[in-house]
Amino acid sequence: MMKLTLFALLISSISAFMPTGITTSIKSAKYVALNAEKSASLPFMNRPALLDGSMAGDVGFDPLGLSNINDVGIDLYWLREAEIKHARVAMLAVAGILQVEIFGPAPGCEMATNKSQMDAFWQLWNAHPQYIAFALILITIIETISGIAVTSSRPSGSRAPGDFYLDPLGFSKSEPEKFRRLQVQEIKNGRLAMWAASGLLLQGCTTHQGGIEALQSSIQANSF
């Protein structure tokens, strides 16, 4: 207790001899730091400056400060575009993996009988490598089109990240509140799907089991 008292007296003595401008700046900095808006997802950290809640699913989660990157063509717009794209791909991947494991191979892919989709991929590759090649070419074309869309729309700001104007039911104009709610649902489900896809890929590569097959094995092992 005596040490803390002496330390406080020392600090107050030093500050008494500091110029008024410096002490005022220090107090202002402390005030700003203490009163800065906190992140909704990480209450012990300040909200990142660029994450103002305007994007669907934005809860101020950026512990690494990636939203502040603005170099070599990477910025918040680019990162958001990548997140939405990967989220959509992951949702399709999880649905496809589980659909094939439950209902069997798709027509024309009867040779891919393994429950683990990682092993089924190589079965398909050995039988029909042209299927894989066609899929890669198609992905390249889609990536090229989306890349041009991103590059051309960034200067004008006319296109939101991940927006390809796919709204056949017209929710964005007729029901804007519902449209915003659907945007939040999409990104939340997409983030969950990215974790699920990663788990399914790791599961298939390590145990050579399908996701449901591994779950059933785990339940049986823990039931005894």
C-alpha cells in the first residue's frame, strides 16, 4: 500500500512540471479511449472504425484489424466480397457433401461410391477427369466475370460487395426490411457453413469417413 501511495505521488509530481498542453492531451486521449464505442462482439475492445454496422452481419468483430488494411488492392470492400463469396460456396459445398452421402452419387457419377467425399472425389477423378476439368473451367469463368464486376463498380460505389443483382422476387424494392433480414441470415448461415465445410474436409482427409458416418460412429462409441 505504501509503494502504491509513493508511486501516485511521484506521477502527480512529474505531471505538475509538464507543460499544460501535454497534460491536457494525455487526459483527452484517456477520455477518448475510455469513451470509445465498444465492439458488440468483443466488449473489451473498441469498435473498428470502418465497421459501423452498415454491412449485414457486422458486429464489430475484427481482433486482427483486417478492416484497416488498404494496400495492394486489399481493402474492406475486397474482404467483404471474398467473405460473401466463400460463404455462398461453403453453403453449396456442405449441402452437396451431405446430399451425396445421404442419397448416393449424382447421375453420371455412379463410380463415386465412397461415403467420404474426399475419397469420392478421387474416384471420380480416376474415372472421369474431364468432369473435374470442366468444373475448374466453369469456376474460372465465373471468377473472371465477378472480378470484372468488382473492379468496374468499386470506383463508383454503385455495387455493394457480393451483390450480383440476383433478386428475382424483388424483395430489395418491395420489402426492404425483409431483404435486409435475409442478408443477415445469408451471411450468418454462410459463416457457419464455412466452419462446417472445413470440418467435413478435415474429417474426410483424416478418418476417410463421411460427416454423417463419423457422427454415427461417435454416437455408437459413446453409447457404451
